[in-house]
Amino acid sequence: MKLELMPFGEKYTIEFGTSFLYELNSSRGHLRIVLYTNRPEDHKSRYLELLFQHYSGFWVLDGSDVTNYFDNPMASSGHHLYKVTSGGWTDPETRVENMFWGCGLDGHATEWFIPTANDCITVISQDQPLVREFFEDGSLAP
């Protein structure tokens, strides 16, 4: 099945040296991902925090390991977060046998794709992530 991505959230500048995985923390069923990035309209550096409250699994890969995701024209739209609507890791037609059992693939889990200039993260989660931006001084972005 063809990979389909749906952008989620705001646009960012995703170029080498301008966006990268800053922090990843998994604890008690929560996954916290922090990206270092900036917005194209002001180029002001900021952190983008993604909090998955009910996740089942995640993978951190080099972008060259997920070329099928980047071959999708939507992946160059400038977003850091995409909902995978078909053709991803959890798709029944492409899923590796005996993988992802227990991940909530009974229609209640969603795959999320998070590209940066260096790494890519995919997350299987029952809920959409909570998203917030903050600046280097810790203040919340508007």
C-alpha cells in the first residue's frame, strides 16, 4: 500500500544544522521528544516538545533508513509531525510478520512520523501528541 502522510501542526525550517533531535525520554508509558528547530517566518531558534501520553513503540532512524517516507511529496512540506494514514510500519500489507502485536493495532493506534534534518522518529501511539514550543530561555513561544 502506498505511504500517505498528513501534516500535523505548524511549519518549521528543516535543513541541515537547523533542526535535530535534542532529547528523547521514555518513562511510565509517556514518550517525550524535544526537537531543536526554527520557524521560517522569523528563523528564531526554539524547541518543539512532543509528548505522547499512551505510546506503544518508537524507532529512531537515520533519514537514509526511511527513504520511502521521504519519497512521499508531503514529507517536504516543512512540518516536523505527520500522521501516517496508510502504508507505514503498522499497515497490514507491509507489516513484518509477528511484529507490532500488542501495540494497539486494533484500530486504536496511530503511527506518527517526525523528521528532522538528521534523524527520523516514528511513534505508535493511541493518542495524538501534546505539542508546545519554547525558547532557549524556557519561555513559551506564542
